[in-house]
Amino acid sequence: MADSEWDVLAEDEQQTFIKQYQEDLFSGVTSSAGSYPRFTIILGAQGAGKSTLSKSLRNTVVVSPDEVIRRLYKDLGYDLTQNNYDAQTGDFAMRVSYETMNKALALKYDIAYDAMSLSDLGNIFKVVKNFGYDFNIKAVIDDEYTSALNVEERKLQNNEEYIRYKQGKGRYPSGNPLEVSSQDSIISSMRLVDFLLQADKKNIRFEVYEPGKTEPAYVSRNGKNSFADYLENRKLCSAAEHEKRCEKLLRKAKEANNENAFLRLKLLQKEIRNL
């Protein structure tokens, strides 16, 4: 990936950031003991729980562009109650992620990559195979409206934690600092399900996890049932449960005077009522 010109940090400052980020990320990680190190790509919509699954992996370098951005915002002192994200920030996060991943590949570390989109999958697969890695796909899926409401709840919580942090009353928020769209989360959920349905038909191996779980709820190529069967039989939240949660978040957004979140939640509420 070519270096992007970025006017927030000079090139030497960018290099210092990357070096420190990698040192912290690689701390305590040792090279894979197996003959084939493991590369795991973690798929899931925003708010589905990818980060939680990533943290459950032992002796693994977890590469996440979102985490790069979170750390960058903290170092630069950005106001998390504002949307500071732009294309240059995203380019820098991807640069840091790919440079970090390439270094971890050379060191034969087990790696997990928190993918931002399905478009990452093809290029990463080619690179990983050239390094002799065992390639794995883990997907975290949930009801798309649960994921969308998770996005809104986490953003509201992030803002609250940031305000307390600025007041010296708490730690810096650990959640995604981006102004993530709950509508994008719904679209990502639907695209991921379609992708997995096609992967299952093509006999590609993957594991599906429910949010917060560290054991797969479904494993493809297991000779028992199809991913379509799993989808049909899984338990989902009812529209009434979604609406109740949405009402709670609307009150929270109103109390926080967060007009953007309130408007997004009103749109979600309208969609939920039409389910």
C-alpha cells in the first residue's frame, strides 16, 4: 500500500506512531509453534461483536484498522463527541494495518484480522497463502437490527465515557470512535449472510459465532446441516423487543442532547415498526 500524504502527522511522526503501535501489539506474542501458522479473518457487521471474538484468541496478533483509529484519536486528543473521520485518516489506518500485518507474517505470528469489509478478503487470502499460513474464516452474525442498535448504544456510551475521561473521572473509551452508521450495519449484515450462503454452497470452510460466544454456533462442511438451515432455526429478537430497546436509546440520546443519534434512532424505529 502506498504511503498517503497526511497533514495531521508528519512522516517521521507517522513512523513513530507505527513503531510504537507494533511494539505494543506484538508484546508477549511468540511465533506459532505449529508447522503452519494460523491466519484468521474475522467478518461481521459493525456492532456484531468482532472485537470481542478477536480478544478471545490466545498468542495472536489482532490487526484492526478501527483500533488504529481509536489509538490515533487518543494520541491526537480528538474530541470523540465530534465526527473527526475522513478519507485520509482511513488511508493511514489501512497503511498501519497492512504494514503491521506484513511484519507479523514475516515473524510467523498467528494473526487475526478484523476486516472492515468483504472486499478485504480476496487480496488478504492471496498474500497469506504466499506466506504458508493456514487460512481461517470466522464470522460473527446477529439479527441486523440488533447489530444496528448495538452501534447506536456503543456510540452513545463512547460519548459518555469520553466526557468522563475529559473530566478526569474515567479511562479513555475502548469502543469504536467512528461515527458509524447503523444503516451501514444493516446493509453489512445482509451482505455477510449472502456471502456465507454462497460460501457454504461452494464448500468453503468457515465458522459462525453468535455475539459474545467463543465457541462456534455453526461450522460449514460438517456434514450435518447447511448454513441456510442454521439461519432458519436460530433464535432472533422480536420486533417488540427491538422497539423497546430503541425507545430506551431514544431517551438516552435525548438526555444527551445528541440530535444526530436521535434522528438515526427515529429512522430505525420506523423500520422496526414495519417489520
